[in-house]
Amino acid sequence: MKKTLVFATLAASFLLVACSTDTNKDTKTSTTSSTQTSNSDTTSSSQYTKDLAYAINNPDATFPQLSTEIAENEAAIKLKTTAGDITIKLFPEEAPLAVENFLTHAKENYYDNVLFHRVINNFMIQGGDPDGNGTGGQSIWSGKDESKDSGAGFKNEPSAFLYNIRGALAMANAGADTNGSQFFINQNPADASAQLTTEKYPNKIIEAYKNGGNPSLDGGYTVFGQVIEGMEIVDQIASVETDDKDKPKTDIRITDIEIIKDYTFK
């Protein structure tokens, strides 16, 4: 029963205010856009299915979260907070939209002085809302590029090689394809592998979940990074006293984001 209540709280914590859609577009344009989106979603789903089969059945499959090394095709940042520094590597090839959005916001100081507004110990810590209450934040494409951002947010990027294991950085959302600027770091330290099966999860990921994480979030939230240094800071933030809305009673802020290793998007 306690677990059910915790997950209900999480669902509420990820509510964002969706931007209004443009109602002035004619029906033909809207229909064409919908068809293109549907075709794109079908292709993406088909590729995910193939990738998952490979990840499960091929013992040589690699999972970038399981290495602390920063690979040539990865980026890395240092998330500086009032509680301490957290070093995170990012996966632009697996989640290009989420990483480009995050890095661009970081370079433009969008996250500076922003609160960790939602903290649930043994679950996750959430930030990235400039309004500081969980209702705000936009993507870098908001109102600029409909191919990436619908107005409500940019598309989810499911990957058969990235999971909500302990230390995973993921986009918060209010439903599919509503990603803006809010993100969370999975903090749960308890073994979360018991309910996982080799029919749905690669063996290496099941092993990783023994160290903690939130597998119930897989598929619903875009994972785009992994903490490689500073999980003790994540735990420290998660353990602070909070109010009845899971907001820390003492402000914990992002002071700056240092780009350790950048990535050039094509």
C-alpha cells in the first residue's frame, strides 16, 4: 500500500503546464501533421522493438549507463548545487532532443538559481522549473520548431539501452511528448530487480537495478544521462525535510552548470 501511495505522489509531481496549441491552422495542415507524426511514431516504435530484442538476446550489447567513462560520442556536465556538485554524462546519440535541450539551456544559464522543487526520498529529486513550483519551464523549441516541439513539449525518446536505474537523469513530463525543461534524477537505493524478467529486460540491466532505481518509470520518461560522480549529493538532497507538497523546506538550488564535454549536433 505504501508503494502505491508513493507512485501516486510521483505522478502528481510531474504535472506541467502544457502550452496552448495554435487553433488558427487549417484542417488540412493539421491532418497532414498528424499523419506525419503517426508515421514517425510507428517507425520509432518498430526500431525500439528491434533494439530491445537485440539488447535482451545479445550478450555483447552495451549499455552506456553502466560505465563511468565518458565516451567519444557522449557529453558531460557538472551540476553545481548549494548542496554540492553532481557530475553527469549525457547520451546525445540515444536521446538527441533531450540532450540538446538540456545543454542549450545550460549554456544560456536557464537553470542557474533554479530550485529542486520536488524531492521524494528513496525515489527521485526533481528540478529544472524556473517558476520553482513544478508548473513551468519550456523546451528550446517552444514556438519555434514544430518538427521537434508540438507546443506542449518535445517528443519522448524511448531507448532499449537506457533505463531508470539509480543515478539516471530523465525528463519529467505531463504525459507522452510533453517534455519541456524539468528533469529528475532517480535516487531510490533499494534493490528494484525482483519484479523484472529476462523476457522484458536485458540481464545487465536487471543486475544494475539491484543497486536501485525505478523500473516502473521505464518507457514513460526519456532517460538521457547518468550520474558518474556525486550520488552522495543526490542522496543528501533527497533526505532533506520537505513540506506536504514534497518541496524542501530549505531551498536547494542549482547555482551553475559547467559543460565538461560538449557535443556538436548535426
